[in-house]
Amino acid sequence: MARRKKMVSFALDPEILKKLDDWIAAQPVPPSKTAVLEAALKKFISSNDDQNEKP
């Protein structure tokens, strides 16, 4: 089966990464970093799309 997700590489501030890891570890069912980052990016993009719509 072909992989549906594309591998990407980027740098994160160590403090942000630590907070992310701590948050994930505190969840009753810890999600993957991929799932958390995808959800955050989708929310960020969606909220910015809503703000940038022209009347």
C-alpha cells in the first residue's frame, strides 16, 4: 500500500517541542505528533482563511 502522507522536515524550538511532548504524554490516549501537528495546522489555516475572506 502506498504511503498517503508526505514526509517533511522542519526545525522546532526545543521549548516548543518539549511542551508538545509533555502535552502528548499527558493525554489519556496519546496521539502521534503527526496527528497533533496536522490538527493544529488545519485549525490555523482555517481560522486564517475565515479572517481573509473578502466581503
